[in-house]
Amino acid sequence: MERMSPLLRRRGKRRPEDRVVTLIGKPGCHLCDDARAVIEKVCTDLGSSWEEQDILRDEELYRKYWEQIPVVLVDGAQHDFWRVSEDRLRRALTE
């Protein structure tokens, strides 16, 4: 197993394959479909994992994000909403 250098660990640098992208959306949402396609492509290219959560099945997510879906989180922090930029997501996972 490859070990992270102490300098990178202190700076919080993580490899793309250690990152997790979360798509918060709902069924039948065309923007969510577009976001899913971008996330799948970028995560496949970089080896990052991703998951999807249905805003209609979680009251807290509904209250927090309803007016912004689709919402994209990277490692649990909000990264983007409505339209997902492939370049911006790729940078977030590699910087």
C-alpha cells in the first residue's frame, strides 16, 4: 500500500481515489441526469467513488437542498449545485 508523505498529509492533500462524490437529487430531474453523467465520467476517469442520495427519502436533505438540486458534495462538503462543471469537479478531486 502506498503511503502518503507527511507533508501532503499535513496539507490535507488526498488522492482522487480516496475522495467520495455524492449526488443529491430526485427521480425524473433532468438536471440530476446531466449531473450524474458528469460525475460518472469524472469519477471513472480518476478512480474516485461516488454515491447518490434521493432528496425525497430524507427530510433533512430536503429541507437543506430542495431549491438547489442537483447538489454535489465532495467528501461531504458542498461543491456545486444545478449545473455541474466537469473541469471544476475534476480540479476539486485532484488538487
